[in-house]
Amino acid sequence: MRILSSIILLLALSLVACSSKLDAGNINLENWKADRYGCKGLRLEDLEELRKVKNSFLGATNQSIIKTLGRPDRVELVDKSQSFFFYFLEPSGDCEGVETEKEPLKVLFRMNAISKVSEVTITDLNP
């Protein structure tokens, strides 16, 4: 019985630890979450801070990223072993009244097979 209680406690603690908010430095998370698809340009205001803290997201779970930055603007499943979360920094084609001539600047979170961040890239290229 004691072993079972210990196992349940460890599982509960690991679930809480795996899905907590991350330290995003001085990024204004309210503005970030309010700027879906980068339509308002609010995310661009935090570009330099994002460049400073982006590597702190490495190893984080997909749920931690969502709790910190909100739902991704786009999710792309590449194969069974990796996927990408897209957060647009510049207005994307999904913004009302915006026609883009080039790919917008975005931050890409590459997730490995166990849904942990393996790479963070700020780019205007697609994976």
C-alpha cells in the first residue's frame, strides 16, 4: 500500500511539473496571447526579448508552451516523430484584410516524438 501511495504521489507531481508555465523573461504575455496570427503587431515589440530567452524553452513540453504563450497559430505534423508550433510575429495571411507578399516572420517550436521542444527558430522560412 505504501509503495502504491508513493507511485501515485510521484505521478501527480510529475504531471504538475510537466505542464507548468515557463519563464518567458520580459515578454508581455497578455499582448502575445491577444495578437493571434500577429495581426496587431504586438508580438514584434518583444522580438529582442524573444531572441534572448528562446533557448530557455528547449526541453519544455508542448503543454508548457501552450500554457505560457497560448494556443499556437498553426500546428504542423511533419511525421510521427516531430511537429511544429507556429507563432506569427508579423501579420500572416490569416489576418483580415492582409495580403502578404512574403512569408511573415514567425517563431517555430520543433517538437520531438515525446512532445518536447528540441529547437526554437525565429524565421520567415517554413520547415
